[in-house]
Amino acid sequence: MSKTNFWKRVDEIIYSGIDEKVFPGAVLLVGDLNGVIYEKAYGTLDEETPVELSTLYDLASITKVIATTTAVMKLLEEGRLTLSDSVGLFLDVPEEKEKVTIFELLTHTSGIQPYSDLWRILRGEQLKNEVIRIQPTCRGKMQYSCLNFITLMAIVEQITSQSFDTYVLSLLNLPNTLFRPREVERCAPTSVRDGKRLRGEPDDELAYYIGGVSGNAGLFSTARDIHTYVLRLLKGEYVTKNVLKLFTETLVQDPSDPNTKRHLGWMAPVKGGSSGDFGNERMFGHTGFTGTSLWITPEGLHVILLTNKCFYDRWDQRIQRIRMLVHNVIFANLL
């Protein structure tokens, strides 16, 4: 397939997602260490307003890597924490939670439940504090949990004596990457909550009811800002290359499921996963519930796909096949 034809095929796949109402619009950016290879905006924000390259998307769980994991990497580099440090060294939590380590939080092996419905009855700091106190039930088992990263957020705040957003946004220093964006007209809307369409507010319930800033979700950004983030990360501008190598080359496997693997903070490609059939253990990235994804190779090739699939149906899983198809075509031609 010629270069012209393979980009045309990528476009067709993304437009098929729009036609089938998986998402109303999207932005794709493919880059490497030399810059942007391909960049395009597709469809609309809300079935009317065209998507622009400058559209802000709710990154959902990509917050876990760009914000939280980057902060933890920086604090490790500075000698302010170690991977074997326990939660109890930093936070006043019940005894079993005290024993959970930074490593276990990052790799989702803490045994803490995946999510919490405390957001139904609590708000703000009270909600955050009660979530942090939730005990592990199966330490060592690999179980993806948003609560791990809310706990990491609290640890970052304790170590830095700063609010999570203040510390993270200063560290990232990206003009269009932020929590609680004020320019809501630039934001791609997601689902309806409490009778209103969410726009500039996190689709994730815990992040929303905590107040918009969380370690598991809540960050908004553009594809171009994420591209800048990836370049800085790979070039050693956020943390040393040794730290990045530690976090992205460490591979932890669930003993009960050989197909479940993770890096430190970062996802590792798995069979049938969003990175497609060319995904390999050297790649690292993450996905977001709102329909976002980021995959990076150590050599610098990266694919950023931002959508607002929650606009139609929060639980629609068709986004997964579209991600796989897009990554297959791109990696087949560029790897």
C-alpha cells in the first residue's frame, strides 16, 4: 500500500466511526522524534461544530500517565520516593493500606478494588479522603484500579506540599493541557450528567465529584500538546532517560493471566488490545474511557487518537476495534 493510500485508509476507518455514531469527531496525530508525520481533525464536536486541531479532549485515564506517572517519575528521580516505599510512609490510612507500595499502585497489583461508588454520597475532599482509605482485598493480583492513582495523587501532594494540579501543570508546562478548562467552547462534549451535557468537566464520576482534579482522570489536552509531551519525555526533558527506561521497560505479568501485562504506570500492549496486532512489549501507552489513546515506541514513533465517544454511549465498546484498525495500518507502514 502506497503512503498516500495508507493514510487514506486511516481516514476511512476514522470516518466509519463517525458514520456509525461511535463518536461525532476525532483528532489523529502521528509523530516521531523529528516532528509531526500526519495530523488531521475529523467530524464534529456535537454533530454541528467542526472539530479543530486545537480542540480540547477529556483524556480520562490518559491522565494516569501524563499527569500522575510523570509526577511519580520526577519525584523518584529527585530522591523523594522509591518504588518500595509504602503508602503509610506518606498517608494516614488503615493498616492494610499502609503496607501497599508505590510499585503496587503503579502496576495495579495493590489488590484495591477497581472503582468506588462513594461519589454517589460524598463530594470534594471528603470523597477523596474516603477513597484513599479503601483497603486492599487481594494484594498481588493484577486488577486495574482508578483508586490506585487517586492514592498516588495524594502522595504527590503530601511530598510536594502543593495541590496536584499546581505541581503537575508546572512540571508539564504545556499551554493547552489543564484541569478544569475555562474555554469550554473548545472542549469536545461527552456524556450527560445531572441533566446537563458535560463540557470541560470530567466524564469520570470520581474525578468529577472530587472537584475536577484527580490522579485517575480529569486532564484535558490537545493532540499537539500530547505530541510535545511525548517528544520532551523521550528526549529526557521531564526526567532522565534512565528513569523513563525503568518505568517503560519494567514488565509485570499477572500470574493468573499471561495476556495481562503492565509497565510502571504505563500500559503494555496485549493481544487483542487497543495498540493492534503490531503491539509489542517495548511499546508503552494508555487509553481513556472517553475514547482516547496514546501509544509510543522507544524509537519515538507515537500515535495519538482523541475522540469523545461518550457523547453517544458511555459503554459502547466499538471504539476498541477502530483503535486496533487505525494502529494496524499505521504500524504496518511505519514501524
